[in-house]
Amino acid sequence: MAVEYGRAVKKNDLVMVIAGKDKGKRGKVLKVIPKIDRALVEKLNLIKRHTKPGAASKQGGILERENPIHISNLMLVCNKCDRPVRVGTSHLSDGRKVRVCRKCGEVVD
């Protein structure tokens, strides 16, 4: 049975890596892949890709690109606290459901 990670991490969030080779580094989320619970983070978890020249790219060579990181290895960085925090949810008076920082109570969305 797969663990549901919900939507604690969304596109354009600032996150910190808490496990793996890039532990302690921060970056912006470029894409979230909920089907496999992974996210692409800008300039983190880089891999080298050997490519041949073809129709898409005229020149081949070794390209560096981001590889998806599992969401359980990421923590959202709060705007107010400026440190990685756990995220809760809350309902606003107008009925919207928003993410909330568990340390300071600040709305993250």
C-alpha cells in the first residue's frame, strides 16, 4: 500500500532536502509528479545524461539535468521562519483550504 503524501509540496515552493546526497541544500520545485510521489527541484539531484546528436538537438554530448527526488526527502521552507517546517492545513473564513506552517502558524499559500 502506497503512502499518500497529499499536497504538502507544490510547484514554485522553496524546499530543503532532508536526506540523500544533496542534504541541506535548498531549491525551488519545478514540477511535482504525484503519481510516483516525486518532485523536480531546481539545480538539485543532478545527473549526467549522455546524448547522441539527432533531430531534437543538433549537438550531442554530456548534459546535466535534474532527476526527481522523493517527496518524503523534502521539507517546505516557511517564508516567515526561513527554515524547514512541517505543514498543516486550515480553513479560512471564506471556505478556502490553505497550508499552514506548524511552527509559526503563518499561511504558506
